[in-house]
Amino acid sequence: MADYNMVAVVKVMPTDPDVNLDELEAKLKEALPEKFGLAKVEREPIAFGLVALKFYVLAKDEEGYDLDQILEAFRQVENVESAEVETVSRI
């Protein structure tokens, strides 16, 4: 495993409450560029049955690790309304 020194929390909102979150999570994991790692995925209830997926993505603080790559990949996945970086921390 690479020597990651950053973790970014990426919040992904599905298009509607009826989206199968297990399937969406699997598709998003496949879409994550290979050079990034994944620490965990959490589910955050929002409102009216809508649940966001929070991906804890591992990265390096160096050239070539642009978090926009993750956002672009996630936004291309079917049933994704939005994908935004919530926080970035050093580890």
C-alpha cells in the first residue's frame, strides 16, 4: 500500500431516495482512480429518506494527486446528483 499522508472526505449525493445505495457504493468504488486509496465509506442521513455516501479517500500531498480527478470520476457515475470534497486532513 502506498504511503498516503492525506485523507479527503468526499460527500456523494444520490439523485433520489430510491437509489440502491449498495449498488451506487460499488460503482463509485470502481470509479475511484487506482492511485487513490479508500479508508472507509459511511452513510449520512440527510432528510426525507435521502442518504449521502461519505468516502474517506486516501491521497498523497504531491503532484499528480488532484482531488478533482475523484470528483470528475464520481460525477460520471449513474445516479450521482453531486460529489463534493467536504474536508481534507493530513494523517
